[in-house]
Amino acid sequence: MRVLEIIFWIGVVAIVYTYAGYPLLLMLMSRLRGKPVLRREFTPSVTVIIAAYNEERDLAEKLENTLALDYPKSKLEILVTSDCSTDRTDEIVRSFAPRGVRLHRQTERLGKTAAQNAAVEKASGEILLFSDATTHYRPDVLRRMAPSFADASVGCVTGNVIYTHATDSSVSHGTRSYWNYEFLLKKHESAITSLIGVCGCMYAVRKSAYVPLYHEACSDFLVATTMVRQGLRAVYEPEAVCMEEPNKKGSKELAVRVRIITQTLADLWRNRDVLNPFRKGFYAVQLLSHKVMRYLVPLFLITVLITSAFLAFKNLFYAAVFIAQIGFYLAAAASALMVRLGINSRWLALPQYFVITNVACLIALIKLLRGERYVRWEPVRERIANI
């Protein structure tokens, strides 16, 4: 029983550190050794790269949104990179050619990262702004992001994603709460050293610092590491805002999280040298805390559940902890069942989304051990709302 208690408390401490201790550590470190970005007025040439695969439903609206950006037209280039789309995606892009929009079509479908690599070679801008076809930007995003590049130590800038939805959905509410928490972490990670990952739907990179990534890479995660390897930073600009609508269905959100986490775990393994604090300092601590510990949480949760079940026979404290866990998971299951019945509850959104993300982590860990990888991507997001 003593051994079970030790294992139980190790699991509890690991979970508490991951979700509460690490954010508190970030807040403390940002106060003690924060490194401000030296922003000033700066208007470099920019190429907006829009990765697309069968995006005929949303692409025209996205291109209109991009053409409306408040930035000198002489310094703005728009390039759509089509990963062998089989619908009207390419035709739509060509219809915008008189307005300066360019199309690059891959000769072979190799996935989003490969399509982005190819587009970079054809881009003329000093700054590359990567976007998804379903993401709408506020008009001032470039004027908000560009000043950070006046700081020579900055190689990458990401912005703030606001998740909205047209109809009530518990999964949507959970997604919004999750990303509000994530952006809190980004704010402080950016202030200390560098972000460990960016928002894939909106991030800008110096072309001179862009490193072509292997095709199965999770580019939104790995781009930050490529900056750090070059002695540069990836930073967060909260005033640069874009809009996305989260998935309304738990199955779609689970599929997205599994794909992203599987890719990120593979990237962490291939770049495990940056996890050494003696080489990469606090950046390695951020990676270990934000990514490695987060992805191991489902193992800690299972450990705490099993040990508390055995310890419940010892005293009321462990019995109460075990019952509380069962209640939490039942709440998540009830939320999923209610969604199927067309009933959505904000109160049950967090338990449901917490379970979705941790189940995704567990599946991704299994896929990693099996050697499974993702290269091609299938868009699963819903149509976004206008700003």
C-alpha cells in the first residue's frame, strides 16, 4: 500500500505541475528574465502563402479577405500552393490572377509541409506569412506583425486566433477554453525565450531564416525549433488577430488532435537534442513541460485512477478521489451523449474536451510506438464565420 501511495502522489504531482505549476513557473520567469521585442515601424515585402487541398468552398472568400489586408499593395504578394487539388481550387485561384494572385500546383501530392516548402522557393517577399484557406484575418494583421521583425533576434511571429461558432456546441466551447489557456502560455513563453510552437493558420517567418522541413513534419511546431537552432526567436503578437470556427463534432476534433500530436511526437523524437537543458537552457524546460509532460498526462491519469481504486479501501480520502474521478469521466461521457441528442452544455464542455485531448494523446503515443506517420492532410474544419 505504501508503494501505491507513492505512485499515486507522483501521478498527482505530475498532473498538477503540467497544468498549474508550469504556467506559474512561466509567469515567474517572464517577470525575472523577460526579454522584450524591440518593435518599430517596419514594412518589408510580404508573401502570403495559402496552403490548399480541395478548398473550393472557402477559397474565394479567403482570397478576398487577403486582398483586403491593410498593407502597401506594392509590397504584398499572394501565392496559393495547391497540393494536387481535385476540385475547383486551382480554377478559383486562376480567376484571381488579374488581381495578382499566383498559383503553384504540386506535381505530386506530398502533403502540406512539402507544398509550403515548394511555395517558399517561388516567393519573393522578405517575410512569408503562412495561412490556411479557411482562416480569415483582420485587415491590420500585417501591420501588427511586421514591427516585430525590426528586431534582428526575431525570426518568426505568430498571432492570436479567436475561435467562434454560429451554433451552440460543447466541443466548440471546450476548444475555445483550451486555446485561451494555450495563448496564456504562449504569451509568457514568448517573453522568456521563444515560443515552442506557433498557430498553423497564421505565422510569419523571415525568408532568410526559413528552413525547408521534411514532408511529415508538423510545421507549426517545428518552425519554432528551426528558429532557435539559428539563434533566433519565435514570438507572439496578441494584437494580430485571425478568426476560425472550431470543430463542432468531437470525432472531428479527436481526429485533428491525434494527427497533430502524432506529428509533434515524431518531431520531438527526431529533434530530441533540443530537450537537453544543458544545451538549450530554459527553452528545453519549456519543451519538456509544455509538450512532453502534456502528452504523458493520460498515463498519469490512468496511474492515479488505478492506484486510487486500490487505496480507496484504505481511507476515505482516496475513496473520495476515486469517486471524483469517476464522476468527472461520467460527466464527459454524458456531454458526448447529450451532443448526439442535440443537447449542448457549457458546464460539461471542459470535461468532454479534456477527455478528447487526452484520449488523442494516448492514441498518438500508440501510433508513435507503431511507427505510424501522417504526411498528407485532409481538411476537416467547418466553414468559418466572417469577422
